[in-house]
Amino acid sequence: MKIYNPPQRLMALGLVLQFDSESQEKGKSNYFTVGQRIVINQERAAIMAGLDYKQNELLENKIEFVVSQIISKKWHPEKPIPYV
């Protein structure tokens, strides 16, 4: 049986979306607009399809900021994405 090791970028994008969703569920303001979430999911799909995808600089900066928040808060999702 082949074990799937997802790319770091794919896992990071999944985490920023989960972090944003959980923040909204707890009544905090969101980090991403609906359109930005769609574009992040498009990149996730491109990664899974083996394609290159580049975010615009503004969105990339937001993604990096949210990743830094995840790391600094040592946050983990309530329901991790199963990459199997």
C-alpha cells in the first residue's frame, strides 16, 4: 500500500482555511473573504492535480500571516483533514 505524503503547502493551506473557519465559528472576525477562500481552494486543487499555481502578493501575505498566527498560538484544528 502506497502512503500519501501531502506537500507542506497543501497542508498549510488546509490549516489556514480551518483556522479561519474556527475563528468565525467562535465569533471572531474572519481573515479571508469568500473570494479569497475560493482562490485558496483553487490552489489546493491545483496542487493535488500536480499543477503550478501562484497566489497574488496580497493574498500570499495574508496566508503567511495566518500561518504565523497558527504557529505562535500552537493551534491545532478540532477536526484535522485526513490526508489518506
